[in-house]
Amino acid sequence: MDTDIKNEFDAVREDLRSLRAQVGNVDAQVREVDTRLGTEIRNVETTLRQEIREEGIVTRRHFDVVAESLRDDIRMIAEGVIALDAKVQTIRDSG
């Protein structure tokens, strides 16, 4: 009977050693995945920051073109208002 119990304990010890080895392997795999994931996230972050920066430059360029066009339109309207005001003043002065 003592031999049977000893054999069972030996089997349990062997199972525990096997489980420790498996846990160690899983732990190493988790660390490896964590490292790769961290690297991948940093790469994506760098790419996104660059794309946002580039899009900002394009947007700013477009805004500058639109703003310049608006300035020209406002200038033409102002000149038209000044000319119209001069005509109205001429009509008032003659009438």
C-alpha cells in the first residue's frame, strides 16, 4: 500500500513539473506577444501622427487658397459699394 501511495505522489509531482513547464512556456509567449503588440502599437501611432501632420499641411494650404479667394471677392464687393455710393452721391448732388 505504501508503494502505491508513493507511486501516486510521484505521478502528481511529475504532473506538477509538467504544468510548471507549460506555465513557463505560456508566460514567455505572453511576454513575447506583449512586446510585439507594444511595438506594433507604437508603429501605428507613428504612422497616424505622420498622416495627421501631412493632412494638416494639405488642409492649411487649401484654407489659404480659399481665404485668398474670399479676400478678392470682398475687395471686389467693397469697390462696387464705393462706386455705387459715388453714383448715389452724384444723383443726390444733382437732384
